[in-house]
Amino acid sequence: MKVLLRDYLASLRERAELDVILPDLLSERGFDVFSRPQVGTVQYGVDIGAVGPDKDGVVSVHLLSVKRGDLTQSEWNGNANQALRPSLDQIIDAYPSRLPPEHKHLPIVICLVFGGDMADHVRTSVAGYIDANTRPGRRFEIWNGDKIAGMLLDGILREDIFPKPLRSDLRKALAMLDDPTVAYGHYARLAERLAEAAKSGPAGAVTAARQLSLATWIVFVWARDLGNLEAAYTASELGVLHAWELAKPHIDGSGREKDALDQVLLQMINLHLTVAKDLLKDRIAPASGDRDALASAVRTRTSADVNLALFEIVGRVAMTSLWMHWLGKRPELTSGQNFDEARRFYAGLAMDIVESNGCLGLPIADQQAIDVALVFMATLGSDLDPSRLAAWIETMVERLVFAMRMRRLYPGASSDYRDWLDPPADDEGFKRATVGSTLIPLLAIWAAALDLPRARARLATLRKDVLPDTTMQMWLPDKDSETCHYLNTREHGHALMDLPIDPAGRALIETVFEACASHPELDAMSAMKTGFWPIVLVASRHWRRPMPPHFYIGSMVDPATVGEPSPMTEGAVQDPETRAEAESP
């Protein structure tokens, strides 16, 4: 296990990776962390500041200067960005005067921190520097990857908290990263076991959350080095949901445990978005504008696999855009950074992928409605030209009508992969496969909101002539959703059924509008009450559950004006946090 951790530490980048796990490690070992890494502020060489016992048990101020990988000549005192020696000089010259008053009387330990090893030709220079600058009340320690790995094993991964079965799951997940589905399964088992360990109380929840964070970081770093981020994405998404489950019992609490859980939750969200950026922006986006380039890159012999893969991608891209929207409303979490550009980038990327890949003209499974809904929300929430979205809806409606009439590759309600490959065409099989639909009401309500009369009319005719027995439905949370939604522990929620699909669209919007107003359970969910609304959508996307219409119904036209030009054509999508005000009578 120590070798695994050491290799992981050596692969971490300095900023926002190695310096993320160190504060939690110090906290777990009893240190009081008074300074964490910050962007855009002068830190005078100190990445992390903490007070705690040194190796002799003397309470001291530990000032950590963190560098990535191996300590080479360039990283020590060369051309590397922010080499270590100049940072140490800054600490010696300027930082002691910046210490909090209550710590100024304590001895200082300056820690040279790097995730790998020290190159042999640097050892003499480092030893000479330390000898020349050691004083009474000021000394130096070297924390290399081997030492940090040992601290991890003695601290947040000590034997009594991280037993062998959990280590085995982590090893198996790493070994199977080339098979993302299997790797995800091992990671999910690890997360479930950590959740069980967290039931011992707040301290157990903190430890489990930190272990979960570390395990997810390890999966990401190894997957990045391997060049296959699929398992890292799905694992980090599940990790966010588990982190929320660990944090939510303590939402209304206070104290160190609550602060620690909040910190880990934000770290998990940031990690997930880091994985999303590496996968979507750096690897997917360059090919997004080329005709069918992404579709051609899917290694398969079946068109169904291409369809599933690309709808999965655009769902992820749209969800990332919504995360950027959320971050843009949280300056207290982001040091005032502007996320508007990132929000528009990912929304535009989703539409670029849609317009460049013909297989996205229609889903092959009704459960893909969640990906479609996410793209709808992200696009109109990012000031993009609404005609692009309107064109996609028109295309999906045309293909849906054709597929249903021909009974070929139509989006049925089945979750069986074999039915996606070859949906039943006989009368009994077709009726069974189209017993219910969430995709058709979704297309119909957005076609009404975007004032697309041809699409509305074609859906109404399809409903009347081809699908008279299909239950047109949407999903609404119920009182059990708070307990079950995030980790999909069991079935929950209401089915809003028998939705009217008519050429005008008036009745459909009225029905959904009134149902959302009379079923406020969504707003009672912890993620909504605390402003972490993207977590509800993450859970819906991860577990293939339809999006609650509450998220968009408040932005649509007033029921009395359906059929007139819609304000949604101007790109007006309401922030979920202000939705309740718009829906009130």
C-alpha cells in the first residue's frame, strides 16, 4: 500500500492536487491548519501553515512549501516556475512577521515538501542550504513522497480505519482502469464500505470523507497517467454523491466536524470538475466541430453504442456548464472568479457536438431524456442562439415520428441493452416497449416554450395515431427522495402521468406547472435548501432518472400566453434558487 501511495504522490501536480490532501492529513494528525493554499494572493513561499507537534513532540509552527514530483536541480533552484529555494528564502525573510500573534512565540519548522524523491545531485546543495540557515527556534524537515505516504498510512489511512478489504477494492479499481465499468464497480464498493464506517458518528464521517477524497484522487491520477479518464469521471461523480450523503446529516450543525465535511465536499466537487475539464475540454472539445469525428472515435460495431456514448458525452458537457453556472453564483467559494465564459464554453460545446454528429438526432432509449434535458437547460442558460436548440428539437421530433411509425431504433422504455440494439417491432412487443415515455413530454413542453408549432403538431399526431396507449409522464420527487435520490438506494418519487400532448401545448404546460406547484418536495431536499442544487441533477444523470420539471417550468411562458412568442427564445432560463418565487401565485 505504501508503494501505491508513493507512486500516486509522485504523480500529483503541485497546485490544486498535492496541496489539497496535505491540509486534511495535518488535521487528521492533530494539527491546527491556519493557512491553506490560495490563488491570486501573496503567500511569501508558504503553501500551508499549521501548528502541531514536531517529531520530538514539541508544539511548533510548520510552514510547508510544496512542489510537485521529484526535486531536481531545476525544481530546486533553476528555471522551473516557482523553484523551491527562492520560496524558502521568502519564508525566512518575510513570513515570520506574518504569523498570527498567538503563534509567534513557537519554534518554526520549515518543511520542504515534494511528492517524489530528491535527485542525488541536489542533495549536497539542499543539505548545505539547511545547515547555513538553521537557527535556534528554526529548523528544516524534508517531506518526500515516501515520508508523506508513511504519514498517510499512520494518519487518515491507519490500519484500524482503512482495513484490508478497502485497500483491496482500491487496488482492484486501479488495476482495472482500462476496463472502466469494472474499475467503477470496485470504487463503488469501496465508497459503500466507507459509508458504513461513517455511521459511527461525526468523527467517523470526517475520516470516511477524507478517505473517499484520497481514494478518488488516486483513481484520477492513475487514470490520467494511463490516458483513460472514463473510470475517473464516473468515480468522481459518484464520489460527489457519497460526499453529500456524508455531509448532509451535519448541515445544520457546527464545529470542526462540520467544517471538515464541508471542506471535503468542496474538494470532491472541484476534483470532479477537474476530471471533467481534462476529459471534456482537453480531449473531447478539439474534435467537437468535425463532422462525425466523435462518433467515429467510438470503438464499436453497432450504431447503438455510438448513440449511447455520444448522448452520455453531451449530458456530461451540459452538466459541467450547469456546474459553472452554480460556481458563478458562489463567489465566496471561488475567490470571486468569473465563470461566465466557462459556462458558455461548455454549453456551446454541447451544441457543437449535437450539430456535428448525426447520431444525436434521436436517443435510442427513453432514459436518455435526462441528457437531453440537461442540454436544454445549459443551452438556454448560457445566452446561446436559441435557434440552435430549436433546430435540434425539430430534428428529434422528425426522427422520432419516423422511428415510431417504422418501429425501428425508436426510444423505448426498456433498460435492456438488447432492446436498444433491436427494439421489438411486433404489435405486442412494441406496445410493451412504449408503455411509457418521458422523452415525448419533454420534447413537447420545450417545443411549446420555444414556439415550435410544427413540432408540437407532429408530436400530437404521433400520440393520437401511433401511441394511443403510451403513458406520457414526468417524474417528481416525493418525501422519500431526500433519503433515496442521491445514492439511488430504492425506488422513490411520483409519476405525473397522462400528460396531454396537443398541438397548442397549453394544456401540457398548465398541467406540469400546477403539478410542480402542488408537489414542493424538491425544494425540501437538502441539496436545494442549501443551494447545492446541481447535486440533484448529478444524481439524476448518474442514475438515469428523469429531471424534475421544477428546474425549468418556472422559466417557461405563463400558461395563459402559450402559443404567443416565448420569452425563452431570448435565452431566459431562471436560476433554480429563484424558481420558487416565480412559481408562487
